[in-house]
Amino acid sequence: MSLADSDHKLVVSELGREPTPAEAALFENLWSEHCAYRSSRPLLSAFDSEGDQVVIGPGDDAAVVALPGNEDEDGSSTYITMGIESHNHPSYVDPFDGAATGVGGIVRDTLSMGAYPIALADSLYFGEFDAEHSKYLFEGVVEGISHYGNCIGVPTVAGSVDFHPDYEGNPLVNVACVGLTDEERLVTAVAQEPGNKLVLVGNGTGRDGLGGASFASEDLAEDAETEDRPAVQVGDPYAEKLLIEANEQLVEEQLIESARDLGAAGLGGASSELVAKGGLGAHIELERVHQREPNMNALEILLAESQERMCYEVEPDNVDRVREIAERFDLGCSVIGEVTDGNYVCTFEGSETQRASDDSSGDGTEPRERETVVDVDAYFLGEGAPMNDLESEPVDQPETDLPAVDLEAAFETIVSSPNTASKRWVYRQYDHEVGVRTSVGPGDDAAIIAVREAEQGLAISSGAAPNWTSVAPYVGAKAIALENATNIAAKGATPLAAVDCLNGGNPEKPDVYGGFKGAVDGLADMCSTLSTPVVGGNVSLYNDSVAGPIPPTPTLAMVGTKDGYDAPPLSVESEGTLLLVGDVGLEAGDVRLGGSEYLAQFDGSDAFPELPADPAAVVETLADVANDESTLAVHDISHGGLAVSLAEMITEDAGLEVSIPVPDAADETAAAAALFHEQPGRVVIQTDSPDAVADAFDGVAPVVELGAATDDGELTIDVGSATITTDAATIDAHRSTIEDGLE
């Protein structure tokens, strides 16, 4: 860890002296890209974060959103919390612990708002599936997420998995958490009153995770897997489960004035941010921190990112009760200092062993003088980092170069691609039923969690699309937002709010920063169009390695609400008319193939498709149609295009006969466009009332009748001069790519 020269000069100017070693390390971590968003904060004003439903927006550990229309007699509402974070670099160095502690961190962000965690969503990105190192990372990350989530009893219900060659040297692990709270339970990270005590509850502090924030703010080096391992935290999910339940008791008894979980920059980050938000200071005696390793020095205690720890502001009269609750749950508890109206001050008196080594008499009996290791303005520490002014270059759309491929062979290849194949190998390792709230689980367009307190279903969708944003960062990011909203509407829910995890490469490279900026603007513009506020998020830059930068990857986790908990299924019934809502692409060049799995598999290129003219109307109408009693099944069209959606909808008991007319039957390019283009905002609907669906979407989106369901479990697609025929068992075999490839 080292403070950059320009930052060092600024700190010296502010302090009027040289910083102590602990201060320099604290500034270096809190002014890192990971904590201060020095390259991204100038871009984040593009997001619309306000709305009647928004209780707490960006800036706290998690956002707080009111569920609509559920006020009780005294006017109070049921709230949900939303948060998302990345653990990208740690998951490359140590995939199991890196991913596991990512789960633990976002859950503690939820706890610090006075909420109980009810659902997780994970969005994961790896190099090409055939590469052994990618498989190693993939298996370790999934194992880490499943182990931690299952042990703490929070269901992982949604997410995504993408494979792309540009993640080979730098995978991404993005985890979102939804919590449940209300007005009476709500806690924030804003310190309240001088004289209140700062209490540390949870695991003992060790030396793991030192400099984690700095490590996350640099490109991954070639030797990162060995040299950077000490920067990766080690998780203990059983301690986290105890911390969840202890936090619940503290909230119920209203013993907490403010709270912050210990994540990036450890105790120094959490405690300084807590008091800075209240315009206050603190005095912390570092040796009071309960430790699990001997002879830790002040800097280690201050910056270690040991997991399963919370910092609470507690009124003096409530400290004993907090300690009793911590002891009941077998958690450590230390009163480490108090809130003040002055600077952020940390002092340290060494251990007996350290005193003995420092004592010239050698008998260890002389007390060591208390040392002031940090004495700075808390606001300057947290907000004083200067923003970067970086150059950006726009990303050009590629030229059109469409391959000529036999459609039947293409269908088999696309359906069995790791990106479109079933992700059941992943989500079957997660306990998505724990908590008995899961109405629709993973494997569908969106999950639905029952919020019985408000008698509403909460739909959750999370993911990005690196093929889309690598081709067209701005339009591809708009498409990602629309895709998540379409997933939610397909289950009959209306989008409510979203959080984002903005992942990019080294921002000092103009082309990389240009792609990142385009993705930010695209996500912001579409969310605004959909009237869906982006209420919080995370930024992860310097995802760059010897293999090169990652694609701009704007993961979006979106939630929506609906009355009740039921939703139309993804799979078709054996009778009913099948309709396509959205553009078919009946003529060559009518719809672009850019960003599609088809071009990724067959080395083609094209511009990204145009988006629907009125995406908000599409989403609103789709939610209404999905809830109609005549609707039998709904499935969004995304990765792999119409072909993959149709393949996913059939079962052993219900098949489909589909006909897609192409004006020129011999034009295989037009047929390929119809089958495989990935314009978002499109769905397949099975209905008993096709005329009613057409009327609903009149003036909003085209509706094309594709065919009808059968009871033989077969899929037949007539498109141009080609006929593709298969059955559910064959498709299932094709879609088992991931489990087969890991055997």
C-alpha cells in the first residue's frame, strides 16, 4: 500500500504535516477507486434515483424502497432494501473465499439498514467455458456462493452466468441482496449524537484482507493468484448467521442509532464513514478491538477486512444490553470508542508483548505511552479524494459480416452453447426454498418472492449481456435494462426500482473508458425511460489483466411488484395458440444480428438491433397481459433469440408446431435473423385468446401468430426452406452442456 504522490501532497496540505503511516494507509484505501469512485462518480449523475417509492437512495450501505399501496392504518409501509456489490479480484485469486465473502458483505449491508435478508441474486462472468482455468474459477465461485448462502439461510433465487473470452484473466462476481424492513425498524449509516458509544460486534479481527480496497483498484498482475492472496478475506458463514439473528434482536429492541458493516478498508472505513455522514468525529482506542491474532499493530487493526463484523452507534445506557445480546449469540463485542464533535481520532496502546519489546529495561512492566495514530477530519478522509478527469473514445459499431450456416446445425450449436444452455448445474447447488418465500425460483425469466407482509409478490431479475455491450456499449446497456424489465413483466410484475454493478477495465485507457461511459449512459437512459429509479449500486474498475480488459459489463438487479404471488409459467401447455410479440426479422437486414450468440459462435459481425420505439409501453402492456386469465405461458426472448426461447418452452408433455414465413424461402440469412437475432423487449405468449393479446398490443408492438401447442413433446420450426424438428429429450441433452463439461 502506498499513497500516490499527488494525493500525498493534498493530504499534507490539509493536515499541515506529514501523515502518520496509519493515516497514509487509510487515505490510500479510502481514496482508492474502489471506495472513492474517482473515475466513475462524475458519470453517475446520469442516473435518476428519485421517486415516490424511494425512501433512501444512493450513498448508504443499501437503498430503501417502499412497496406501493400497502400502508397500514397508521400510514406506515413495508420497505425493501436493495444492494449489490462486486468481489471480482478476490474471486480470481481465491474463487471460493472471494465469492463467499462477497455474499457475506452484501448481506451485512442489508443488516446495517435494519433489514432482514430475504433473497440473493448472483451474476457471474467467466472466460470461455472450454478453458480449464475458467472451469476452475467457475466451480470455485459457485461453491463459495452456495456454501455461504446455504449456511446463512438466505435463498439465492435469481441471477445469470455468461462466458466470454475477455473474462479469461479477470472474472466478475456480482451479488445482489434484497432485505425486508419497515419504517419503525429503519436504521441508517448516519451517526446521530456526540457521546454515543461505538460498539464492534461479530468475529474477532485478524490479518486477512489487508489492503483489499487497494487491491480491488488495480489491474490484476500475472502472479496475482499467489502474491495477492493475503488481500482476500476468509469467510465464516456460521458466524454471519449468528450476526444476522443478533442484528435482528438489536433492531427489534431499537438499540441501534446507526450502523455500518465492516467491508472495504475494515474498521477504518466503516467507522470514519459512519461519523462523517453525520458531520461528526470519533475517538477510537484500537487496542479495545477484540482480536483473533496476537500482537496486531494499529494499522492491521484499522485496515484488516476480516469478515462478519458490524460497527454500531449505541446510546451509553444501551451498551450493556447490546453486550448481552452479542454474548447470547456467541459473538464478540467491544466498546471501541465514542462519537465526538471533533476529528476522527484513533489511538493505540500496544500489547504486553509489544510493550516488553519496546521497554529498554526488558521486564515489560513499564506502560507504553498511548500513541495517536490517526487524527484527521472525517469528511476530508471520506470525501476529499479528487475526481479523475479521463479521456474517452467512443466505440464504433462493427461492419456487417454475416456467416452462411446450415440452420439445423446452427440451431443445435446455439441451443447447446454454454451461454444459452441451462444453468441448472448452478442453481441446484443453491437452497432457493429456505425462508419459504420463493414462489417462482431460478430457471425462469424472473424469480418471485412472497412478501406476505404487504400481500405482494416481488419479482427479481439480475444480469448483463457482455456480447451486447462489447458490440455496442450504449445501446447494449439500454438493451440490458429493457431485458431485465421484460423478465419482470413476463411474470406479471411492474418494475419498481433497480441497483447496478458497473464493471469496467482500466479507465485510464481512453477506449476502455469510452465503452464504460457508454454503458453507464445507456443503462441510465433506459431506466429513466422505464420510470425505474436506480437507487444504488457499486462500481468496479481496473478489471484488466495480462489477457486484456473485460467488456463493459453493467449488471442490473431490478425488482418489480404484483398483487399476489402467482405468475404464468415459462413452459407451454399442450393446447393453446402461440404468439410472438415484437419484431420477427423476416427479411435480410430487417433486424440486425449484432451481439447475438449466433455471431459469437460462427465468427460473424453486425450492428446491434434497434430497440422498440416505446419500451415502457411494451413492459406495461406485457405485465397486464401476463396477469390475464387467458394467458397460459410467457417467455422472454433474449440470448440465442427466438430459437432458444421456443426450445426452452417445450416439455415431454407439450410441444410446439411453429411456422415463420420468410419472403424469400432460399434466403438463409433472413431465416437466421428470424431465428437468432436478440432484440430485447420481445416475448412469446401462449394464450387462449390471441385476439385479445393482439388488441392489447395494438400500436405498442407487432404481434405475429407462430403456431400452436401439441401434446407430443416435439418442436417443429418451419422457417423459409428449412424445417427443424427435435423433441424435449434431445433438447434437454443439448442443454446439459455445463454439467457434461464439468464431469
